[in-house]
Amino acid sequence: MRDKIETVRELALAIFAANGRLIGAGNELVAHLGLTSAWWQVLAALRYSPVPLPTASIARNMGFTRQAVQRIVDVLAERGMVDFQTNPHHQRAKLVVLTPAGVAAVMGAENAVAPLDQAIAERIGAERLQAAIATLGEMMAVISERLDGVAATTPQPSSIPEGNVP
């Protein structure tokens, strides 16, 4: 039992380190576009969602606080990258939608990181990447079930177009 727990902790530490490096690399690679990794993450969450989302849903899906996402959404709106639509399910929680400038920004970010995505895909391979996505999805499900009392759904790799490694 102890070895399994240590392995989970090693994985968590590796995820923390990879996340930090991923955010740093993202900031570096998209800075010339006037973006940050956090802005890009919100833009990408909107791009790959099948429906417009309110800020709280974006935050929940990304594991961020609603307040942090609201600050980012407000900045993106000021810069013309997102707009707001009436939410038929909630009078006050507007839906956040990408504008053409937002689509261009997220596509520019994806183009900027494409060489890094390619290098990662070539080194790790599609099968191992799919296994990693499934593993992280299961981890998120267990965490959500234990801490939120909510059964989480495993992210589906097909939600991101071929050739883009998250």
C-alpha cells in the first residue's frame, strides 16, 4: 500500500513540475501575441467547448476559481477577444463567447506552440499520450468524487483537434 501512495505522490509532483514548465513555456511562446498562458487557457477552453459557457463553468472545467477566470474574461473582453451573450438558464451569468479576434488569438497561440507540440508527440507517441490523458482524467474523477462529492467525467481526447497536444 505504501508504495502505491508514494507513486501517487511522485506523479502529483511530476504533474506540478510539468504544469509549471508548461505555463512558463506557454508564456514565453505566446508573449509576442500579447497573450499569457492563463489568457490562452481561457480562450482555448472556449474554442473547444461545444457550447458557450458562463465564467463559473469555465473555471470549474479548468480547476481555477471563478474570480480568477472572471478577471481574465474581463481583460479579454476589453481587448475584444470575447463577448457576452444572454444565458437562457441564468439571468445574471452571461455566456462567454469568442469573437473573431479571440479565435485568431487562440489559433495564433496554437501555431506558436505547434513545433513544441510536434516534438512532444514524436517523443512520447500517440498511444502514451492517450494513456496519460485517460490517467489524468481518472485522477480528476477521484479528486472530484472525494472532495466535491460529484462524479466527474473523464476528458475525451477527441475534444482537441488532431495535432494539438494540450
